[in-house]
Amino acid sequence: MKMAAKVSFCCRENNDLYRVFVSCGFDAKRGECLETLVQEAEMGSGVLVLADSYPYLDTEISSGVLKQAEEKKLKLYVEYPKRFAGMNFGAPTPTVAERVIVSDGFFADLPCGSILMANDVFFLPSENAEKSHLLIGKVAGYDTLAFGLPDEVYPALYQQSENVMIATTCLSKFVTGRFSPAKSWTALWKEIICWLTSGDVRPQLRYELTVRATYGKEDSLPQSYEMDTAKRSYNWFKDFMVAQEEHGVGTFEGFMSKIEFDGHQRVHNVMRCDCIMESSLVFALESVANHNPKADVIFKELLNYGFSDEFFIDDKTSSEYGFLNWFKNKKTFYGDDNARALLAAMCARSVTGETAWDEKILKCILANLRTSNDKGFKETVLTSEDFKDGKDWRYYYHLDQEFPPRPHFQCYVWATFLWAYELTGYTEFLEKAKSGLKISVDGFPDTWQWTNSLTAEIARLILPLSFLVKVEDTQEHRSWLKTMTDALAKQLVECGAVLDMFGDVSKGTYPPPQSNEAYGTTEASLVQNNGDPATDLLYTTNWAFLGLHEAADATGDPELKRMEDKLAEFLCRIQIKSDSHPNLDGAWMRSFDFDKWEYFGSSADRDWGAWCVETGWTNAWIASVLYLRKLNRPLMTDEAKENFQKIAPDIIKEMMTE
């Protein structure tokens, strides 16, 4: 039996708030003619006038409606009005990095200073607002203000009079628009409806997120959940991310973080070599794990494109020889991007037995080796400009410069060196990797320059240290690995998530914003303060999963295997499930809040915010480790040794001779 409510809705039948309200067992009048609703409303009841046509303006409140509402002692909630008798609004104004801020004590379950995310907001500047319950402004903070209110704020919800409340934007599209956190938005509407009904109705609203985790924190899992998750990821890549370019088949980078007013996210349709080659591994592993011939074709197409002239520098006379471009023909060479592309290509090559790319793989590893100094460190990024004015590869090879440990940029390069040493026996690979790893472990954490978080740097270092134990299993090397896995273990929470935290802010390249003005202006951490319940699937959790998989294999340590298993279960639980946005179904976004159990975080990062979806980095490696677990394989093997030892002497002589 539905519960009667003294409230009327002026909206369409598919309005989010109306649908949630009636689905929770409440009865309400609904219509699309405001004059009729006001005439028929019970004395002293409430009327919601909702902006169904948002972001278009079509709501008009006449003086006659206001007079009749006043005579019947009605309370009105009006959002995003085109005209309101006796009031003036500015033209719809878009937001960029602004969020919604609770500015007083109106909401019982939302303390003053709480931050809510309303996506793709257009608001109406208002000069009449005095008693605001919600403001719009650019503020730093996770879900509460970090530095108080900024100087520039705009009313989002305010009392126009004792019985009239005005929202300058559309708040009622909170389901379709994927507003977050969900619990905060239901708390907000509970108080607005309570006010409208003079306290008679204070509804506990519930709804299902349109883009949500596949399983709850406590849900029982089917026996095949890991392989189900991997297969859904493969289908997401195949159906939505693979694209035909002019010169080959590639993959898009993913989806941009910004969520549109209708809940959609735009494809980030650039072609990056690292993302293309990392994605190829998902197809290679699917082809082997499930004997899938279509996946086999696509993985070869992707690697062929990654190693094509669009990305691979094949000029033997150039100091850039062997590098992989970040973007097509851009002549920008990030060591870490080269390394992740190589790790994926090497694993794909090993698991399938394909030898077509062996020479280019080795040349790219050597290109990075010969631009690393004798301590194993190299510049974060090199461009064609860095090989001018007499600087060739030998300049960087002999560079006498101290580099602070930066695992984010350095340690996967060392991982490729160690794998190359395993395959070729060329000792310089081992020497430079060992040197860099020793300096990094000895300097932990005081000398580290961290990028987005300190947890991310710890997670990164586990993979090359695991490789080192495999190629040179000594007590010292095991102790280095244990130092990092112990540090990571302290950041694992009960549900399996990796808690992101930062270190000394002065040593962070992209720390949390240190002022309201800094929010959204550069790359940044997902957390504002240590303890904020976010796990970073772009920079931390993904690499922890990969590293733990390899560390458990290298050491046989059951505790590391338990940590890996727990993280696998967590990642399978939070894989995206969505019927209304199938292009996201089966993927993972960057930031997941393991307390709220939804994708949420401080989206201070200008380029890769909390809701971005990356094919490489995030999705490719999570899915690939799940496939490797099914195949009972590590990432690094010596299956390519015979051919690499055959081709290595001539290539090494060609590239390393001064």
C-alpha cells in the first residue's frame, strides 16, 4: 500500500525525483500543467516544479500562480526557471571545475561544508538570493571543504521567501546525471521534501545507480566470477575501444572524466602507443585462454600498429632509434610509456609464441638503456629537441647527474631491463636495473619524489623487484621486495582496496590542491587528506595487482598470494555494471570510494579526473592479470630466450657501440 504524501510534482513521468519517490512507496500527484496542480493541491501542501527540459529553459512562474499558491499556503520548490514573476536571473552559465557546497544547517544529514558533485551544471546567476542552502563554487576537498569557501560563489538553492525555495540549476536529474555521492543526494531530497510537507514526510529514498559496481561489498560471488570479469572486459575493449585508423587498427585512450548532464561521457579518441600496446595484451590472453581466433587477429593488428612507422622510430642513424612515440609522429618519448608498451608486447609475444616483433622489442629496450646513466636513471621524457645542440644518446649515457627516485617514471623501465637480461644475458641490463632499485629502496621514502601519491610509487616498485628476485634470487633482493610489499600491506583495507595516501607534499609532483584556486588546474591526487577512502585505479591499485601477482610467483609467499587474491576479488566486485551506458559496462574508472561503494573522489585532476576510463594503464592491466591468473602464468617468463639470444648480439653491437 502506497503512503500518501502532501506533495505534488509538476514534471514528466520519467523525472528522476518523481520516479524515485514513487518507487519508494509514496503516493503523489503529478502533472505537467502548473496552474492545474496549484488549483488542485491540498491546502498547506507542497509543489515541486522540476526542470525536465534542462539545460533548456521552459519553466515560467506567473504572478497569478504565486498569488494562488500564497492563498492556499502552498510551499513551492522551483528549479531553473525561465521566468519568475518579480525576479531577474542571468543567462545560463556553465561550470568548469565548480561543485555544489552545503552552506548552512538546513540538511540534517549533510553538515555545512559538505561537497556534492552535480555534473555538467548550468546555473542562473541570481541577485535576489540571501538565504542560500547550497552554493556553487570551485573548492578543494574530498567531500568536505578543505580551505573554507572561495571568494566567488553562486547560489544553487535558496529561500526566496518563507514558502518558496528556488534552485538556480536542475537538481532533480540526479539519477540520469549521475550526481554523487548517492547518499548525499538522497539526504538532500529528504530535507527538501520534509520542508515542502511541513515535516509530515521525511522520506528515506533509495535508487540504483545507472553506473555502479557489479557486486556489493558483501554479495556472494559466483564460482566463475574472475573469468566472467575478464571476459566482460575483453568484450568492452572489442565492442567500444578498438578503432580503424588510416594506417592500422588501434584503441582509443578511453573516456574523459567529465560526465554530461544526461550521464554520458565523451570518448577520449586519441591514439596513444602505450594504450594500444597495453590493450593488445588483453586480446592475446583472451585468444589463448579461450581459444578465441577473433581476439588473436585483433592482438596482432594492435601490435603491428604499435610497432609501425606511426610510432616506432626506425632510423638507425638517429639517437631516437628504437623509441616508441607517445602519440603518432610526435617525437615524445616517455620512458615509462615505452616500458608499459614493452611489458605488454613481451607478455603477448610469450603467451602466443609470435616472434614478429622481437627485434623491435629489443631495440626499444636498448634505446632506453643507452639513454640511462651508469646508475640506471634517465630523464622522465625525451623529445627530438633533447637530441640537438650536440646531444646524442651518448650524452645521456654518460650523464653525471643525481636523479631522485621516482618509481612512477623509472621502475618499469628497470623491469624491461631485467626481462631483457633474462632473455639475452647482456649484463648491462642487470647492472643498471640493480643500481636504480638499490638507490630507490635505500632512499625509501625520504628521498623519493612522488607523483600522484606515495602509495602509487610503492605499488609500482614491486614489479621490478619481483623480476630481480627471479633473475638473481638473493636474500638481499628478497629483503628489498619485502620492504615494499610490507609497506603496501599497510595500505590494504578489509574489502581488498588499496588506500591511496600521499607523503611530504613538498616532494609531490601532483599533490592535492593546496588552495581552492588550485583545484582543477593541473594533475592531482584523488584524496585531499590521508584517510580519504579512495582507491586509485589509474596510478595505484592496478600496479599493486600486477606487482603482487608477480611477487607471489617469484617468492612463493602465501601471504602475498592472499593479498593478490583479495585485491582480485575487490576489482571484480567494482567492475562497472550499466544497462543505460553499455559503453561503460565491463570497464573500470579511476577513483572508487570503498566506503560509499561507488565511483567517487576528489576530481581535482584537470586531465585524468575521478571518472576517467583508460584503456591502457587501468583496464588493460586489471583484465590481463585476471587472465594470467586463469592461465596460472606470471607476467615474466623466459619463453622467448632462444630467439632473443640469437638476435641480440648484432642488435646490441649496432646500438651500444660508441
